[in-house]
Amino acid sequence: MLMTFLSDYVPRVGELVEFRIPDHVVEKAKHAPVHPVPPSPVQENHLARYLANLQAGRPQSPWLGLAFDLPGRIDTAALAGALRKWTLRHETMLTWFSAEPNEATEGGAGTTLTRHMVTPEYVDVQPVPRGAFTSEDAVREHLREQFHGGTSPMCWPPFTAAAVLGEDSSTVYFAIDHAHSDAYSMLLVFDELRALYQAEQEGTEAVLPEVGSYLDAGVLEHERAAALQADSPGVQSWVGFLLSGPMPSFPLALGLSPGETRASLSFELDLLTAAEADAFAKACRPHGAGFSAGLLAALGVVHRDLGGRSVYRGLSVVHTRNEVRWLAAQGWFINLVPVAFPLTEDGADSRPLSLVELLGAAGAGFRSACKLASVSPLRVAELAGFPLQSDDSAVLPIVSYIDGRHARGSRDWEGANCNGLYDSSPSSEVMMWVNRRWDSTYMRVTYPDTPEARVNVPRLFDRFQYVVRRIAQGDDEYTCGPTVPASAGC
């Protein structure tokens, strides 16, 4: 699946149909009863950022989207039925949140977040024709308005869907607020909706894996967070990271003042072919590094060579699908972990570590970080008494790696023209997503639109691409020197 920004996506033109929850059901949902399970810790953080941006009038795009083709002219009634069954399959999709001021908090400025749950029997999805769209720009703009207006954590439903019909094939569009789904969950939507749609057409039941409820996962997260104390090993590891250096940041100038944000730009970069990705993994393994750690080692090289850093410090995304019931569940099953490892040898000469040494150091650093997968950074911040981010609206710089080959239906992505759709929000940092598919491994980078960032961000990741490929080629002694092509950024 390709990670595509909506502004770059080229949609199909034709007859557009939306799939909507009837107005009388939406009205009933406004009065849905309170559900005792609070938002999960990661949902709390998402809701806090959503409300902060809303109050400040800052633009934001907190949704995740999906586009894929189905053969022939879609049976809209069957797809509506598939969407209804998909909603009922994942309990988090039946919920929404309300926010009320909490005067009992320190300073009286707190907010109480409450979950509400819609009665499953109320759920209904109906196809609504929207007419013919004759230009790609018109379809894209309609989708942007639909996705922005039809996804919110503070009302129900939190998702929206549409299709552009064709005779030989049709394109399905789907978007949901991030509170109820993560990037890997979106990979799963493709295969589930296809299976449910086919079953609706055939009058059968789709054969899909059983799934647990993200509400139950949230309860477990709260229990784990509540069990943490200031002297807990996981908390001490986080605190040690936070006190040992500055917060992770891009190593080159971005041209921003503290607290300033700019509209985001993005680019995609091919990293490895399928064969090169296999070679990369094979080259990393003898040195105690998996694919993720190998990428971090390459990132460490460019942080050192271009940014002058002697230690790599970053925040990596790791999954928390640590039980069978979560493997196919919809929800936000991720956490951030702090990764640190040396880039130079201690001593007066500060000798740069070789690639072999860096792979070993990155592997050890990443394994240590993964032990914190069940530790809530928000709970750490609460116990330590200092925030992880400057304000509720801020987004921390992350490095994400997903091996999409594990997702059901992943071999069909290319044939179905499957795209993960996203929209950009203003930012102050650089975000990096690496995605491995059956045919290639590529990365998507977003960064703030400034003159300095337009130069420095592509420059750094051009070098990163070069280093990754050198690792795949088995080059254990990479150094930046006159033999490195100019395009590598030396």
C-alpha cells in the first residue's frame, strides 16, 4: 500500500456515491449513553491535541484514509451492508467522546473526557448518490471536504465512505478519525471490506479472524499506567533518556523559531527493491540488528556526518499488538519509545563508529527501547513532573517502520491500486515513515515549509538513502569521502 497525501492523489472521475449513516440515527447517537471505559492513554493525547487546535483555530487533519479499486460497477447496497458489518465488528467504531470543563483540577482549567456508545441495533449505512464528477480536482476537493467534515472523535460516526463508480472497476474511499485507528489498522480495512463486500453479494458470511475490542485494550493500558510509579524501571529508563540530552529533533536547521509551525511539505523516496530489502535485513542480522535497527543505524550515520552529533536520540513507533486478539483489531495499537545509541567512540579523538559497530549499537539501543513498549510516556511525564511536548497541539518527531507484508491481502494492493490517504497539518518538525511492501521499501517524509527545510531535509534523506543501500550491498566500512557521489549529500 502506498502512503499518499490527498493533494498528490489522482482520483477516478465518474458517478460518486457516499455511504452515510441516516440523519435520524446520527441524531440518536448524540444522546448515546455514557460508557464507563475512558479513552485509552493514546486517545487522551489525541483528543487533547484535537481540542487545543480547535480552540486555537489551527488547521489540522486528524484522519486516516484509504482508497482501493473493486472490479466492475460496485453494488452499492452490498457495500453499504459491508460497511455496517465492519462497524459492528469493531466496538471502538460505535463510540464517540464528549469534553466538559473540570473545575476540580488544579487551576480549574482541566477537561473531563467521556466516552459514549451507540446502540448496535441503531447502526445503518445507506448509499447516497452525489452525481457525476467530471474532473479529478472536483473529486479530490469533494473527498477533502467529506473526510474533514465526516470524521471527528467528538461525534458519531467517526468515519465516512464513498465510491466513484466505473464499468470495469470502481474506487472505494474510506476515512476515519485517528482516535479509532492507526496506520496498520488501515492496512487491515482493505482486506476486511473486500471480504465483507463479496459475502454481501453472495449472501454468505465472510470468513475473517476474530478480533478483540480496543476498549478492552484501553482498559489494560490504563491498568498498566496506573501501576507505574516514579521508581518503576520503565519510568526510570524514560527519565534517564529525557535527562541525558535534548529532546529528539532534526539535526539540521529548519528555519523556525521555538513554538513556530508552518504548512507541511512532503516527499516520497524509494529506498530498496524487494531483493535489496532482503539483502539489507541479511546484512543487519549478524550484528544484532533487525530491519528497524538497521534503518536507525543509517539515520545515525547522517545525524553524525551532517549534523555533527555523537549520539543518536530519537522516538520510534512500536506496536502493542502483543496478544492474538489484537492482531486484526481496529484501534491505536502503538506506543512511542526512546532510542539512544552512540555514534562515536568515547575518547578525545571521538572516532566515528564503523557501520558494523553502529549496527550493533543501534540493535542494542532498539532492543532496550522495545522493553518500554508497554510504558505510557504520558504517565512518565505525569510522574516525572515535566511535559514531553511544549503544548497540547505539538506533534513529536517520530520514526515509523511498518512491514506491510504481514497484513492480510497485502499481495493484492498493487492490483487494487491501494493507497493510504493522508492530509498534512502545520508542523515544526520532521516526520519519517518507512514502509516495506512485497515489491519495494519506500519512505515518506513530512517537514515544515521553510527555505532552510526545503534544502536541508531532502539533503539529509538523500544521504540516508545512500547509506541504506550501502548497508544492503554489504559495505561494512562506509565513510563519507571523495568517493561518495554528490547526490549522496556529502
